[in-house]
Amino acid sequence: MKQIIALTFILFAQISLAQQDDKTPELNCYNKWAAKFEERGANEVADGIYTDVIITNRQGSQAKCFDGKAEVKNGKLVKFYILLDDNTYDEVAKTWKNKSNENVNIINGISKTMITVHNELFNVLWPKKIKAKKAQPKKAAEPADD
């Protein structure tokens, strides 16, 4: 009887562990965009003002993504703004660690990460700079039984 109870306990423990392994962490909005940029690459971001960017704000495993506007001068991100629901823009003005908001490079369509004193991580993304999806090889037909 003790063997049956022990065997049942082991079986339930294995099922429980197997179910935990099936739970992959859910990707947040930043991770999804970063994967897309990594997969396809992005064209260079020229100087100018862009009203079609995405502002990401991450803290821990949580991420929020907002539509926004960004200004680029000499290939560097200068300022960025979050679009509000009344169609106005609010500049992202934070207290930054180690001047992380200065000389912000843009690599592969994503700005360098800027860090606030409260450990919030900010990036600006240019989704319209993502390169087009590459054509995939077409598979040949399987042989038919004629």
C-alpha cells in the first residue's frame, strides 16, 4: 500500500513539474518589437522629426509601449515625446542615470537604452524602418502516385 501511495505521489509531482515547464514567459510589447527588428533588420534613421515612433518603458518584466514623436540630429536621438489621447505630445522628461539620455545612438532602428534613477528603461523604436520581409524559397511538389 505504501508503494502505491509513493508511486502516486511521484506521478503527480512529475505531472506538476511538466505543466510548469510548458508555461513559457509571455513576451511583452518591447520583446516582440525587438525580435522583429532583430529578425529583419532596419534601415538607417536619418536626421529629422518622426511622428511614427514607439516609446517603450520597461521596469522589471513589465513593459509599456506608446505611440510617440522623436527628434534625431547628427544621427543621435535628441528628444522624444509620448502621444496623448487628445493628440498632443508630452516630452519624456526624467531624471536620468549617468546622463544616459545624452548621445543616444540608434542602432538597427532602436535607440540605445536610457535608464532613469528609478531604474526605468526607455527605448525609442522606428517601426517604419524595419526592412521588408525576405522572400522564402518555394517548396517543390511531392511526387504523385499516377
